[in-house]
Amino acid sequence: MTHETTAQGTQDSPHVCPVCEAPDQQVQDRLDDGDARMSRIEAALAEVVQSLGKNTELTQKNADSTRDIVEFFEAFKSAFKVLGWIGKLAMPFTAIASCCAALYSLWITWKTGHPPLHKP
């Protein structure tokens, strides 16, 4: 820090105060350190932004390439829902068919004395 005084110097030759010079140099050193640190942070941020751009591009490519697979699975989701409904309807029909088969077997056994599909 420089002081212009009239007692020891003139307007053309400023007086440098030895007491103030050390703190001024410390402040300047800290400012220089802060500037270097900020430069490193800005460089790292630029690298992160560049990596983020690449990541976004790859994510978009991945989404584009898997779009058909997602549509396929969504269609299967609907198909499985329909198959579930068919399964719920098929259970009573299966029970009815089993009863009919048992009654047919009893009828054939009673009428012929042999179980169905019996080869004498």
C-alpha cells in the first residue's frame, strides 16, 4: 500500500510505508492464490460440463435404441392382462370339463363294465 505524503515525498515520488507494505503483499498473495484456485475450479467445471454433455448424448442414444424394446414390453403388459382375464374365465370351464370327463368315465364304466380306453 502506498501513501503519498508531502513531508517525505512529493506528488511525483510517492512514499512507500514499510509497515503497510507487508500486509499489502499478504493481501496480494492471497488474491493471487484465490485467482489460481478459481482458475482450477473453472477448468474443472468446464470438464464436468463437457462430460455432462457427453453423458446426455449417450443417454439420448440409449433411450432411442431401447424405445422399441420398451414399446414391446408395454404391448406384452397389455397382452398379459388379457391373458389373465382369459385365465380367470378358463378356471370355471376347466372345472366343468373335468366334471364332464368324470361323468363320461363313470357312464362308460357302468355301461360296459370296463373303464374307458381299456383294451381287453
